[in-house]
Amino acid sequence: MNKTPILLGSLISRISPNLIRYASSSSASSTGRKVAVLGASGGIGQPLSLLLKLSPLISDLSLYDIQHTKGVGADLSHIETRAKVKAYVGKEELGNALKGMDLVVIPAGVPRKPGMTRDDLFNTNATIVADLVSACAKNCPRAIIAIIANPVNSTVVIAAEILKANNVYDEKKVVGVTTLDVVRAATFVAEAKGLDPTKVNVPVIGGHSGNTIIPLLSQVSPPVSFSQQELDSLSTRIQNAGTEVVEAKAGTGSATLSMAHAGARFSFSVLEALSGKQGVVECGYIASHDGEFSHFATPLLFGRNGVEKSMGTGKLSDYEKKLLEKAKKELNTNIQSGLTFAKQYLAKSK
Ligand SMILES: NC(=O)C1=CN([C@@H]2O[C@H](COP(=O)(O)OP(=O)(O)OC[C@H]3O[C@@H](n4cnc5c(N)ncnc54)[C@H](O)[C@@H]3O)[C@@H](O)[C@H]2O)C=CC1
Ligand SMILES: O=C([O-])CC(=O)C(=O)O
């Protein structure tokens, strides 16, 4: 008898009621999924890989980084759960790390230091993401790609252009991970209103940097009302929460543990939907045809092939319309930077 899901359910239920569904024996589908983490030795990569290793949905966990993956892999491989862990290090092992993957999660890239914006990471991280996604195009063209590396508003656009140039782009399968904004919004709203944070849902739309993060406080579930002062302070805190962590870490990095949780939550939702679970919704930043932006974050319905459809923004309050107006310039600039970079990158690699 496989007792792992039961043990795991009991372990995780003592940690977070939100995670029980991922560990219950009923969610352990017979077809395990293959998941790769690129940047697996990093501040996000290690705890994210640990959380993924705990999931009965995953049969194979492929860890890739340019350093230290052999140690991380050996360590995780001793945990008594379903996923078989394989570690790959260095460019020459990247192709093998990706073959056969259903989901590739990318936290590879440098993090911010105090005083930097996410956009300041562009020069380094754009090339890292472009190289990794080029390898995905060749080795796992049908995989869902979840991009954590910043600036997400641009790196997702770069990924899309690289996949298009390789004739393997499926816009239902390339998503920027904005789950941390949703996680923070639920936590801060629950704190402000004395609610159970595991029962609060706050959609967050737009993008994943400063002004482009637009929490929809008029659509909180369960419904709650806010004073103008609460709207201002909560929206500002959600938009600046990444900076709050960067400053508290004082030069040693940005959010890693909360991001690992958010990345795992997003991955588990994708995997559950791939296995046929209905009604799985997570916010994410994807190609968009609904409005004036070529990419935009909204709640997304996931299915057997990735994103089934965007659930749209719903009806925005006047306050949220103003936030959207303020986001426009930055989001369009970020999208344009991604397009310009991708053009140059593709021209150079011809
Ligand atoms: N989407 C989101 O909500 C969030 C995004 N981030 C972003 O995630 C990224 C990673 O953050 P941390 O894990 O804290 O950084 P980190 O520096 O601790 O780890 C990054 C890892 O990427 C690896 N790496 C670098 N180049 C690589 C390549 N070409 N191929 C494979 N691996 C490579 C490094 O060796 C390192 O292990 C940053 O860009 C950060 O801004 C961070 C928090 C939240
Ligand atoms: O703020 C950063 O640089 C990392 C990040 O994206 C976040 O924590 O939301």
C-alpha cells in the first residue's frame, strides 16, 4: 500500500489547510506529471523544489541550475514521496533536464537589491530567460512554461517571441506567475478585516511591478467593504510588498519563501487542471486580446491544455479604473522592452 499521500496529508494539514487538497490521496492521479525547475538552486528554487517534491501529483522532478543542483537534488531525493528527483547542472545538461516535461517553472535570474526596480534586472534576466525558453522550444515544445523571473511584465513577452520564432508558440501555455500578489492581497485584507486568510480571495490584475499590480478590492470574496483610507493603504501595500521584503532583507535578496509557496500553489493548480479537475482558477499574466495590452494578468481558467480562457477583469470600481489608467504607461513600456529585446536576441542567434 502506498501510505505516502496519507502521511503527507497529515503533515501538510498541520502546516496549512490551504495545501491539504494537494496532498490528499484522492488528488494523487495515476498519471504523475513531469515538472522541471530552472534555477533550482536559488533562493526561490530550493524551497519551491521542496514543496513540489511533497506533491503526489508529480512523478518526476527535474532540477536545473548553472550551479549546486547535484547537492540540492541528492538532499531532496531522500524524502519519502512519489516524485523521482534528477539533478542537472550546466548548459550541456539543460536539454536532458527538459525532455518530456509537462510543466517548466523558471525562477532563474538575479533578484533585486534595495533601491532597484524590477526593471533594473532586465539586462541580466532577459538573456537568461531567452536562453532557457529557447531550450524549452527545442526539448519540450508542448510544456506549460511558468515564468517567475523578473521583470515578469517583459520576460513573458520575450518567452512568447522566442517560441513564436521556433514555431512552437501556444499562448495557452506561457504564463507569468503573479500568484504572490494574490497571496499577499489575501493576507493583508484578512489582517485588516479580522478574517481567516485561507478563506479570502482577492483577484489581482495588470502586471507584476509597482503601479501595474492592480488589486481588485471591490471583488474580494467573501465580500467586504473598505473605507477610502483602507483602499489606499491596502492597494499601496500590495503594490509595494515586494519592495517591503527587499528592504527588510537589506541587500541579501527579495521574497523567496513566500514566492516558493506562491509558485507551488500555481504549479499544483496547473497540474490538477491538466489531470482533469474542473473549475481551477488562478491569476496569471498571459497574452491578451481583450484590451489594449498584448499581455495582461487576469484570473485564468486552467484545463487539460493549459489556460482555457481568461475570466476577464469583471466590473471595475471607479478606484480600480484609476489604478488601471496609472498602470498603462509602465505596462506598455515593459511590453515594448520585451519585444525590442527579443528582436535583437533572435537576430543575433540567426
Ligand atoms: N514573480 C514573482 O512574483 C517573483 C519573482 N522573483 C524573481 O525570481 C528570480 C529569482 O530570485 P531568487 O531565487 O531570489 O534569486 P537567487 O539569486 O537566489 O537564485 C537564482 C538562481 O538562478 C540561477 N541561474 C542564474 N542563471 C541561470 C541560468 N542561465 N540557468 C539556470 N539557472 C540560472 C542561479 O544560479 C541561482 O541559483 C529573480 O529574478 C526575482 O526577481 C522573486 C520573487 C517574486
Ligand atoms: O520585489 C521583487 O523584486 C521580487 C518580486 O517580484 C516580489 O516579491 O513580488
